[in-house]
Amino acid sequence: MDGQLNPPSHPTVDAAKSPSTSGAMPADAPLEMPVQDRSRAPAVDRVDPQKPVTWFARLIALGATVGIAGYGIWEMIAIVGFGNMTNLQAVMMVFFSVTLTWIAFSAASALCGLLTPRLRFPSAPADGSRTALVMPVYNEDPLRTTAALQAMAEELVSIDAARYFEIAIVSDSTNADAWIAETLAADRLRNALAGVMPVRYRRRWHNVGRKVGNVEDFVKRWGGHYDYMIVLDADSLMSASTLVTLVERMQAEPRLGILQTVPALIGQLSFFARMQQFASRLYGGVIARGMAAWSGDDGNYWGHNAIIRVRAFAEACGLPQLPGKKPFGGFVLSHDFVEAAYIRRAGWKVQLAADLPGSWEEGPPSLTDIAVRDRRWAQGNLQHLKLIGSKGLSLTSRLHMTVGIMSYLASPLWLMLILIGFALTLQATLIRPEYFSRTFQLFPDWPVFDARRMMLLFLFSMIVLLTPKAIGFVRAMLTNRVRRNTGGIIGLPISVIVELAVSALYAPVMMLIQTEHVFSILTGRDSEWVAQRRQAEVISWRESAHFHWKHMVIGVLLGITAFLLSPELLAWLSPTVAGLVLAIPLSKASGSVRLGQWLSNVGLLRIPEERATPDLVRRRDEIVHNSEPMPADGLRYLARHPQARHAQVANNLARPADSRGHPNAHRLTARAKVMQAQSLREALSWLSAPERIEVAADRELLEQLASLPQVEAVSS
């Protein structure tokens, strides 16, 4: 793939499974993928019992959650006085109980990972298996995606395992330039891997159902060629040894439907992304091990960096459209949790491979980028309110959905606690207590509030909240390899302090962002489907101010109001107020590569991959660096390069025919404009975005475009 564009190639085809091709895809090998019924569970022949260690982990998780939450709730009741509790205090008790139970469960999961022995997983040779490395893309940078795929393929070759795999890039891109670049990049990749590994590429004309529809289309049309598929995100990387281990574990367990790895965040240089990378590396493993322990065979799926048994997926994961209007109705957005729940419902196992290294992804580079992504995720997770009651789901599958829902409802709950705290302070400050609330009452009802007990409960809540991080930090300090690769005996503790302090400032901003997301969903606003910004860019003060001015204003008003009501209340709220008041500069700093690089240079917020870059990551970056950049104007490039035009037509599926009596208007106008144009520049200036797509799909129009003069004739 390095260097110039090679002549179009013909993909290598496994004669036994792929006798002919259509475009850059193998011959159809369809699988039935029936739409699942939410109201009726499928008949299941056999469900293997959970291992004893799973029940042990669940006992720890349940006991710790109930114990922690029960103690905290009991203390809060004692603080406010149960017999004299006001209506406002009762409402506060409800929100406090839900919030404390939520953080108690997180702490309990971390304890599971600490106290539960690690399992050994069986494996069997990959011989005779066929696995597709499936990468769904949507208007992404194809240079990086195909470079990652090439690096993975080359590493598979180095361990003599390439023969078990194929690459399938399945596109939903709607931009003509992105589509053309994808086709050219896939053609380069095919040339680079000729005779080594087949490379498939398909772009859908109608991206129905977004990502879930994209993968479903691949399975329904070509799934019969494959035993397994490893689904990758556009920024995914997986080592060859991990890819092969996934296949070997699937081979050894015929009832294993999904095996999910735990991707580590790498590759970003901005301050916010590096903070996320450090936190996920230090604390993420603790949480993942705990989840793997109590999930057992009722695990979860996160949408990528996982291997799936294709037959099981086709049998159980035809997702229904949800009734009603968007945002709660329509296609399922956060499909991964639902697919895991449905495949488990059908009797297949779903496991989390928390022990496997060599699985990576890249996080959002800034606060604004994670906010944009979270809007889509929030809508998808709240859609699960319609799916959590599906018949036949395991209790653990419902718990996974509940965790996803709560990850977004926790923010409005936190905001409600703050507002109730204000109301209680206002009540205590401005409203005179009613000491004799009953007729013929001999003794007064004194207001009850134990300030000392409240302080102890606050400290207890902070300990519970920080338990997963504390476990991760202690494990890192006691493990020489981890400690050395994350800053050392001095840099690691300082990094933890920096991460805790800065996270505390970002947290209230994310609280308001996610609360706004939830409110917009509840009021009926649908999420747009936009390509993610994956690489760090300089965030201007204007952009930060536009996105966060409301948060800053709320912070200022919150601080002033708290001070006027009670300086003690302001002291309690100072981290929240500070984060909101500083929202604009915090957002600006979040995308700063300079700040992130400076912290790395002084040994802070470091991850092992910065100290010793994996060969796979280095090879991907090398391929990107050595490759010819993709053309910015795809049609202009096709008009000037006959080999590229041939690749564009030969490596794409034919355009679907228009229905009789309903010709496509964009196709007709595109043809008219190209035929009437007197120069290439004129034609390109006339074409709209949908018309450019039509031209890119039509061999005749591409040739006509190529025949036009490159510059307009000068009239005499």
C-alpha cells in the first residue's frame, strides 16, 4: 500500500467458499436473519449452567452493593430524622438512594475483579475456520483505516495465520469524495495483500438502519462464507496473537456466540484524550475484570473489537424496529447491548475476555467531541427502556441495559440533588420552622439535621466513589512493569492526582451536557448521524465559548446564589461551581496537543504504549506516512486517472436500478449537467452533492467527465 496507486487488482478468492465475485465482494452466500420478537422468547434447546466462580462473583457484587447502599441510606435517614422528614427531604432521599446505589455497584464490581480468581479459557486450533475482519465505515479517513487493516494482515502473515482471515470494508459513506477515496484505498490495500489475504469492499446505496443495518446487510448477503466475524471500528487495532486467540476460543466453545475484548485507548495526543487514556489504562482493567467475573456467560458486547459467531448472530440478532416516533422509536441505535442480550436469549454464551491484551481503539480528542458522540449514545441507551422488558432476557442482560441507561440518567439525578440542596438551604434560611404542627401538641418538633454525621457520610460516599480508582492505583504501584510504564514511583502518583483534580472540574460540565442530552431526547429531538472527528484539532476560543457559554453562566449564577444563601453551601459546591465557571478554558485546553505533549514530556499521564510503541501501531503509522494522500476532490481525480476510474467502477457493486416509472432525479440532472458542460471545471461546479454520487457510480458519465477539457477555452 505504500507509495503510488497500483493498477487495479483482482481479489484472491477461496475457491471452496467464494467461487465468484460481484464488484469487490464474493458471490452471495445468504443467511436468513429473522426479525426478533420482543414479546416472545425463542425456543432454546440447552443453556449451560454458570460456573461456580461466576456465582461467587455475583454474591460479592450483590452483597457489597446492598451493604454499601444500605449503610449510606440508613445514615442519611438518621441525618434528616425519619419521623420528622419533610416532603423535600423525602424527595432528596429518593435521589440520594438511587445515586448511592449506582456508585456502590461500581465499587462492588471493582471488588469482584480484585477478589475473584481468574479463569482459564479453553482453545482449539483455528484450522478449517474462516473469519472476516469486518470494518464498518461512514465518511472516515480511508488512509488510516486501510493502514490499520494492512498492519493487522501483515502481522497475521508473520505468525502464519493469514489463511484463516479475510478483510471486509463495509461502507455507508454518503459523501462522494469519501466514497471515491475509500475505493482507491481499498484497491491499494488489495494490491498490497495480493496473494496473502482477500480484501472485500462494499458501499451500500441506501444506508437503512445506520451501523446495525450495515452489518446486518453484510451478514444476510455474504455471511454464509464465514464462521466468525471480528467487528472493528474505524480506529480499531488488534494484534495478530489476539485475533488468533479469539478464533481459537470460539473453536473450543461451540456455544460461544460473542467474545468481547477490552480495548485500551491509545494514539491521541490532546490533553483530554491523554487523560482518558491514562484513566482507562489504570482503572479500566479493574472494572473490566469485575464485569467479566459477575457477567460470566451473560456478558456484554460493545460494538467492536469482538468476535461473533456469524450463524448465531444471524439466528438471534435481527433487531426489530421500535414502535413510535424517534427518538425512542425507529431503528435501534445502541445495537450492541441488544445484540448481546438477544444472542444470549437464544442460548448462546456471551463472554468478556478481560485477560486478552493487544486490543486498542482511539478516544475522542476533546470535550466537545465526546459531547457530540455522547448525544447519539444517550439516545441509543434510552431506547433500551423499550427493549429491557423483552421476553426471555437474562437478568444479567437486563442489568447491562440498566447500567447503560443509568450512565446517562446519573447526570440529571446529580443535578436534581444539587437543586434540592439549594431548596433545603433556602427553606432553612428563609422559612420559619413549624414547631407545633398538630393540635394539642405538648412538645415541639425540633428540626433535625446532624451536620457531623453528614460530613462522615460525605467522606464515606467519596471513598465509595473512588474505590475503583484506588484499587487500580494500588495495583499499579505494586506491579513493577505497570508502575514503570505509567510514570514511575513519582510520576504515577502525581498523574493520579492530576487526573482526579481535572476530572472533578470536567465532571459538572459533563453533567450539564448529558442532562441537556436527556432533556432533548425526552422532548422528542432525534440525534443526527455525523462522522466522528477522530484526530485532534486546535479548538478556537470562539468554538469553546459557543459550546460552553451557558455552562459558564450557570456556574456563575450557582456560585452567587450559594454564597447569598450560605457560604457553607458554596464551600460544599465549590468543585462544581469551579468546573462550570471555567468551562470555556477547560474545553479549550481539552483539545490542546501542546499541553498533552508537555505532560508526556514531563512523565505525566503516560501509558505503556508511549514508552514502547507496539510494532502494530508503528507499522500502521509508517504505512500512513509513506502512502500517497487521498485526493481531496474525488471526481477531479477520477477524471484525470484512468486506472482510478477503472478501480471505482470495477470494485463497487452496481447501482440499484430505478423502479419502473420513478427515475432518480439526481441521476437525470447529473447526466444532463455532465453532457452539457464544456469543461471539467464547469461540470464539477454544477454538480450537487447527490449528483456527484451518481456520477461516481456511472462508468459512462465518468468517461464523459474525463473527456472534458481540463481548462475552459479562452474566447477570442
